[in-house]
Amino acid sequence: MDPSRQFSGLKRKEMLEEMAQQQFDVIVIGGGITGAGIALDAQSRGLRTALIEMQDFASGTSSRSTKLVHGGLRYLKQLDVKVVAEVGKERAIVYENGPHVTTPEWMLLPFYKGGTFGKLSTSLGLRVYDFLAGVKRSERRKMFSPDVTLQHEPLLKKKDLRGGGYYVEYRTDDARLTIEVMKKAVELGAMAVNYAKVEELIVKDGTLVGVRVVDQLAGSDGKDGKDGKDGKDGKEQTASYSLYASKIVNAAGPWVDTLRDMDRSKQGKTLHLTKGVHLVFDQSRFPLGQAIYFDTPDGRMVFAIPRDGKTYVGTTDTNYKGDIANPRITMADRAYVLRAANEMFPSLGLTEADVESSWTGLRPLIHQEGKDPSEISRRDEIFISGSGLISMAGGKLTGYRKMAESVVNQIAAMLVAEGKVSAALPPSRTKTLPISGGDVGGSAQLAPFLRSKVSQGLRLGLTEPETMLLAQRYGSNVDTVFALLEQHRGEAARRGMPAAVLAALVYAIEREMVVKPADFFIRRTGALFFDIAWARQWKAAATAFLAERFGWSEAQTAAYAAELEQMLHEAVHPLEA
């Protein structure tokens, strides 16, 4: 199969069938950033790797974070020095390997009389942070007087302000980071499929040798399933595939313990899920000019970050025992974040009506008895069961690459010990391996790269904002999007869509395995969070195009449209409890 077509939504069924014909070295269960990172590390070291995800890629925690590749300054409060040192150093690596999806962001930490942080503790904490994280000289912390702090952000509360600390974090698009890592794994030969759920672990003589996977879309499009039964009567048809590998990795995030249950190995340490919510405001209502990290009256730390004409604020940190697949914001969550925002930015008087969108994510932490949600360590751990299931639990977005390296090192040692590989695997390559779209010459060359692409986009008839958005979203892959724009210009006009929108949609289908409207508007573009009006404007045209490309029935088209509509509704309307 042509490598450029191996991540096409139109090829999902074909890929599942091909995966069932092969013997893999590694099967990764879970298509979030942890799973994507493991697939990339394993495949780049020469291990034949497959990845399966029961929903869409990045649909869980990896599209619902605070969208920061950050060093965890707040973990210094917990004296979790190892976490700060490790993930702090990883920030620059993640940035250099994909500067189009991650960018440095100066963060202002104001401190107040009686607050969690004082001048001395802020100065010392940031200095230690710089040291542990190996921060380069140009990004080391600065300390500001109250006047200078307010110059940087006039919206801040003035009463009892004692000054501010200034340091660098890294802002990212978490879902697109995940997709670009996944695409790089696929470019190197890995196979990855979404909407493929593990229903059974295949064990032989007490050893885990494979998984039975059920295609979650089979029969739902009115076409034949693998079993050959006709799905035209509208009934769901089962299409299952048995996939085999030497090693199976459980990187299912909040579902890690579900798979451990299936393996009958959930004992000892278990997951502890906590929930975090974020609210999005338009800059016309919340004109924040500077990213802020501030403490709340109850001692929690909250971010307020400007992005793409919006400001988002979060997060909460509460225990969670509800629906893992679809965590929802509650009225209490919304009230908490609004109260925190109004406490720090009192002149704004933000209300529920000002909330333009929101998202809710779960943190799959490792349970620590007696600790509050905010106190639980973000460290990652590897569990290996008696059957051989390798589970990765805990961790942070920032540390995904190092976590993957650790897992694959473990796999490599096991394969050598079992005589399944003839020689030791090479060390991890990912420290200096650009992710998909990251071939722009590193961070130093990103600005000239973007300027050249803006010039190219203008020649194609795009506006400067349109071109900049595409270039920043797709990085070095933007030339493919430009080519699709030229190819589909006439069709876009016939459909009443901007050529840039249709080109992005076609690219998402053919190169990023989009199969539903929600995949495109949430995970591939982030529009539901940061441009919900754009999502509402183009949802019908995009759904109609997808329906034609995939051959959906009227019923299936209506179902997928309703699914997106429900998500648009939930982003704005919280649960009562």
C-alpha cells in the first residue's frame, strides 16, 4: 500500500484486514499521545508496530488538556523534583521536533499579600525550576515589581499585588501534536486505525499473544461487514479481526484499568481519575494580552491563556467516577472557574453568558491513598502482568516521548531475553526526530518558513490569516494542503465553501483518518473549542461532503450530524450536577 495512503479514513477497513494478515512485534492499544509516542518510538527502532484506538485518535485526555507542554512548576510545591526535572527538559525537545504545533509562551505569575506564593518563594521556586528544567538563558525567569506586573497585564487585580514572576512555558495544540506523532509513526511504516475496540485478549498457554478487535463503524455505513452480512437493513453488523504480536502495550489512558480487568491483572496500584474543565471566552469580552498562572483562594493554581482571538481559563481538579468516554462540565465546575477568573480579573465581571465554549478532560493518575486530587503525583509507571500485558499509567503530556522510550526499552529487553530478536535494538531516535509537519528546520527556521508560506498562499488567492492558520496547523505538510486547494477549487465553489476549508477537510480524510464530522471539527482543527462559530458555519457543508466520500445513507448522515450537534451543545450547556 502506498505509504501516503496508509492514514486515510477511506482505507480503514482495508487496513484492518491487512493488519489481521500480519504478525507484529508490538500492538499498542490506545491512540492518545502516550500510545502515539510508543508507536513512533517502537517503529523508528525497527519494530513492526500496529496501533488501535476504540474512539478517534486523541479523543480522550489528549484533546482535553490545558494545552501546555509545561514543566510542572506547581509540582515543586509537592517536592516532586523528579517530575519537574524530567518533563522540564522534555519541553524543548517536543518544541524542536514540532515547532508548528508547540510554541514558547511567557507566563506571568502574580503574587499577592497572603497568597500561596510570595516574592521570595516565587523567585526561589522559578530559579530552582530553571535549574531543574535546564532552561536556556534567554528564557530564564525574571522578577517584576507591582507596576511592571500591571504593565504586562492591566486586567490583573491590583489590590494587595506584590509583584510577579515571569517565566516561559510552551503552548501546544494537544490533539494535533498527537496526530502529528501518529502520522510520523505511520510514515515510518506503523499501521494505525481508529474506531477499533479491543473486545478480547487472546491468550495461549498463559501468554498474551494478540487481541480481538471489533470495528466500531462496521455496518453503520450501510455497507457489508467483514462477515459478509448485508447491513442495508440498518442493523449493526459485527466485523471483528484477530491481531497478533509478540508484545501488547496497554496505553489506554483512563481505560488502562479496564484492560487490566480484562487481563485479570488489576491488582496493587490502580488508576485514580480526576476531572479538569476549561472555559473559553472571546477576546472582545476577555481581552487578555498575557498568559497568567495564578492561585485561587482554595490554594489551587489556574491558567488564563490567550489563543487565536480567544482566552481560555482552567482548570479544576476533582475526583471523577462518571462516564469515561464523555465527561461533562457541570454548573458547579463552570461557577468555580468563573469565580476564579473574576477574582483575578475583577474589572471584567464575567458571567455564564460570556462562556463561548468549554471542554472537560480526565487525568488518569496512579492512586495514592489519602491524597487530594491536586496532590496526586503525575509520575508514570509501567506494570507488566503475568500474561505479559505491558500497561503504561500516569504521566503527563509533556513527558510522552520519554515515557515511550522507557516502554520500548522494556520491550526491547524482553524480546532479547526471549530470543525473539537476534540483536539488541538501537537506542531511541525520537529525541531529534521531527514529527510529521515538523520538517521546517527547527524552531530557528519557523518564522522564515511561515513567511514563505504566506507569500505562497497569497499567490493562491488566500488571505494572510487563512494562509497563516494553514501553515501553523500543518507545518511542512502545508504544501499538500495547497495542492488539494488547487485541485478542489471548483468543487469548493460549487458547494459554497471556501477552498481552504474544503482542502483542509480533504487532507483530514486522506491523510489524517477523519471518518466523522466530529473528528474534523474537534480533533483535527480544534474549532469546537476555539472557533465554535466557524464550526457551526461549515458543519452542514462538511457533513454533506463526508457523506458523499464515504457513501453514507441518509440515516447515517443524520446520525453523524446529530453527534456533532450534541457536542456543540454540550460545549456550551453544562450538566446541573
